[in-house]
Amino acid sequence: MLHYAVIFFVIALIAALFGFSGIAAGAAGIAKILFVVFLVMAIASFLINLVKGR
């Protein structure tokens, strides 16, 4: 998940560099969403492993 967030962030940077602001904004929005999903899944995984470890 984090891999895809980084890919969309790079796409947003390249699109912004070439002046495609609409594409850059869309790719940055997707990257933000994927990063938040990654964080939620990582925290849930850590909590589940913490509970199972006991």
C-alpha cells in the first residue's frame, strides 16, 4: 500500500513539474488516501499482534 502511495506521489510531482495541475492534484489526493489507508492497516496490525502475543 505504501508502495502505491509513493508511486502516485512521484506521478504528482512529475505532473506538477510539467504543468498538469489537475493531474497532479488528483494523483496527490490518491497518494494521501493510500497513505492514510496504509497507516490505519499498520496500526491495526500492530495492535492485533500485540493482543495475540499475550
